[in-house]
Amino acid sequence: MKHFADTGLSRRRFLAAAGMALTAPLFIPGSAFGAENRPAPSNRITLGVVGWGMMGPGNTQALMQLPDCQVVAACDLDKNHLKQACDSINGHYKNQDCKAYHDYREMMARKDIDAVMLAVPDHWHALVACEAARNKKDIYGEKPLARTIAEQQAIVKAVQKNKRVWQTGSWQRSERNFHYASEVVRNGLIGKLTRVEVGLPSGHADFAGTGKKTDITQPPPELDYETWIGPSKMEPYIQARGHMNWRWNYNTGGGQLLDWIGHHCDIAHWGMDCDESGPYEVSGQGEFPAPDAVWNTCTKYRITCLYPKEITMIIAGGHRDIRGGTKWIGTEGWIWVDRGNALECSNEKLAEGRVLPDEQRKVKLIKTKNHYRDFIDCIKSRARTVTPVETAHHSAIPGHLGLIAMQTGRKILWDARKEKILSDKEAAKRLTRDYRKPYKLA
């Protein structure tokens, strides 16, 4: 889609000139014409949001804070969530212009929407993202990229084919300490890298406060449960595996491992220069509840990934010897980083500085201060974001392969270039999953 900011032609004038019916809501309130230091409508990015559960509200609020971004539509399968979304968006702009959608495909078909923010359960990532790309929408998508590696490959293909800008919700790349630590490693300041430790959470967390509500009941009237289950296996409605807690059941999510792999493994890869590569061998051990448990995702795990250049990565949750966050260990020292601006290093001067002198920055990683600002700027410039779709794909692959290794009890041999599991047909089947009819992954 041609971006009107580049042509000087207002969006509404373009639609009128093209003879198109102006069925979309009028989203240009009186304050839009230059007031409050806001750019003119022709210079704004219009955006729709899909999903108003855990990440949707925060992402939307952050995007609405950007003066050259205007949220004009919201979509959710829960009527209560959808009302909350529209009320929040309209409250911010002090109007009633946000259009509500039950079907994301209707929203994606709007020609006057430039981009979308996707915050849906993992089992819906691929279908919604591919539809957005086919409709020429630029995309802010949550991690992990998808429920399976095959779905991730489909998203990457759709984004590349349609030349879309993609930003992943791996916002740690826009934080100073994560950027600095990764540059320290990439510039060889801890010597030759030999080991990387990625510490993730373990167990389960009752995000929705429904952990004890495990009885089979009728879905609440406000939720379109049939569509919510979507391509996954149809299961009776249980509130404890619904909103927010869907991540603790493998029918819809991937547990703590997949929920977090797109954060700390993403940073590990940044320092390792593995944004478009990966391990060649993966093994793992984990503790799982019964397969028919309401929450059946792995509660404790330890995964070993072997990378080229004799680098070993340990991904662990629930093991005290692996500290939460990301730690790189080299022949001349180590550096560890975590949220809350936490950073420690065997070299005290490196730990204190937080800014590398230019003479030491032979490798200069892309630097952003605001993850959402980076997304909007890249929509305008058509440049790659700090966490493009290919990066999100490769950041999650070690988690997916680790899960397969634990489920099969076998070592996984991975061809990172061809993205195939070698010499294990049974394990290779787990790269994808069956879709419930009539859903299909294009």
C-alpha cells in the first residue's frame, strides 16, 4: 500500500478521488488538524489492534502516545474485551471513532488502515499475521512468533513476500543495558565466546485469577469460544485455560519456555550474532504434568543447544545454577544482563561504563530508545526494525526444538540453513501441527 505521508495526498481525498465508498468511520476529530502538536492526518500512521487481553492494552496505550500514530479500530472475540478496547481508545482521543470488529479479516480489508498490532493467543498468531501481510498491513506482533516452527516459517514468507515492516514485541532490544551488553559481546570484549546461559521462569502463573476454576462449563455468552479455539483441537470450555492462562496448555500455548524464549534467547542471539542462524544440535530434559491436565506445559526444564564455533547455550527454567536473564561467557570474562537495568560483568570498568567508546565499537548494533517509536519510524522509512520477523523466527527456534527434544526424549539434529530436523521423521512431524477444519495455514 502506498503510504500517503509520502505523496502529500490526504487519505480521505485519495479515497474520494478513487471513487471508493467512505464506509470507514470518520476518525479525524477537530483536534486532529494541527492541535496539540499532532501531525496532519496525511502524515499519520493509522492502526488497528487485534486482541485485548494481556499485552494488547499496554501496546495500544504506548502506540497512542505517539503523535503520528492513530488507532482507529479494535478487534476481539470477547464482547467485554472489545468494549474495553473501544472505550480506552475513544477515551484517549475524546471521540467515538474507533470501529469495533469481531472478525479480524474485515478489519484487515480496510484500505485506510496502514498497520496492525497483534496480541492474540499463540495458536492464532500465524493465521492473523499472514492475513495482515496479505492485506499489506505493517505489523507489530507479539512473541513467540508462532505456536510451531512451520507457522513461523509461514509468517516469515508472508511478510517477505508482501514487503511488510514487522516489529516483534521483544522490547528488550530497545533497552540500554541489553543493547550495551550485546555490543560488548559482539566486539569481543569478553574474548572468544564459549558458553551462553539463558535463565527463564518455571512453573505456572495464574494470570487471570482462575486457577481453581477447572470444571467444564458453558463458555460465557460474551465469548465466541468456537472461533477462539480456532485451528486448535476443540476442547470443552474450562475457564482456567482461557484468557491469559491459555499459555499453560499445549493446545493453545507453549508454557514458560515459549512464552519467554523470545526475550532472553533473543538477547542471547543478538550478542552471538545469530539473528539469522541457530544451533545444530539440541537436547533437553523437563518435568511435565499429565497430558490431560488443564495446565500441561513443562514446569521445569533444561535444554542444551550446540552452535557453530564451539558455543554451547543452556536454556533453563527452575534450575538454580542458571540465573534469570542472559549471561555470555568468554575466554576473557563474562557479562550478565536482565530486566530492571541489571548488568554485571567480570570487568568492572565495562560494568560501570554502559557506553562503549567508538574505537571499541567495531560492531555497532542498531540502537533505539522506544520500541513503538522504532516501529512507526520504520513504517515511514521502510527500514528494518530492531526486531524484524526473521529475528523473531530464529530467536524462538531453540525453544521450539528444545520442547521437541523433551517431548521425544531424543537429541535433535537441526539443519539451520534448510530449517529441517535431520534423521528423525517422528520429531520432524512436530515442526507443525494439524489444523481443525475448516482452518488452513496457507
